[in-house]
Amino acid sequence: MSPDVPSPADGAAYERYRELGVSRDVNGDELKPSSLRLPHLSESEGDGCELVATAGDVVVRRVEQERIAMEDAARAVMRVANRFPRS
């Protein structure tokens, strides 16, 4: 993904959708920080991942993407899709 295209998984998205986030897994266990790095992410996605997964104290550890409004998700997908030539 191009770094100049807003990502559905970046730090700004975390701030926008934080109220949809969780700090516990399905068993009720607290989600812990992770040091796992994902090299395939864009810079903004990596920043978002670091904010949620690897940072110290955060409000939520995971924003559940299935809770994001379909209209918002569709706009994010279209922004990315429009960067590629149509055949």
C-alpha cells in the first residue's frame, strides 16, 4: 500500500474507532502487548499496529474491524482500490 493513502489500519483509524475496541480476548483474558513486527505493513499501518499491539498503556489493544460501519470500510477500500489502474 502506498504510504500516502490512508489505511483502514493506521493510527488515525485507531483514534477514530477506539470506542469499538477491546482489551480482552473471547475468554476474558487481558490482551498483552506484543513485540511481533509485521514487515509487510505500510508505514502508517505499522504505526497503527505499534500503537495498539506493542505500545505500553493504551485504551484498547484491538479494534474489531467487523464493528466498523460498512460505509466507512467501503470508503477505505475504495481509496485504496482507486490507486490502481483499471484494466
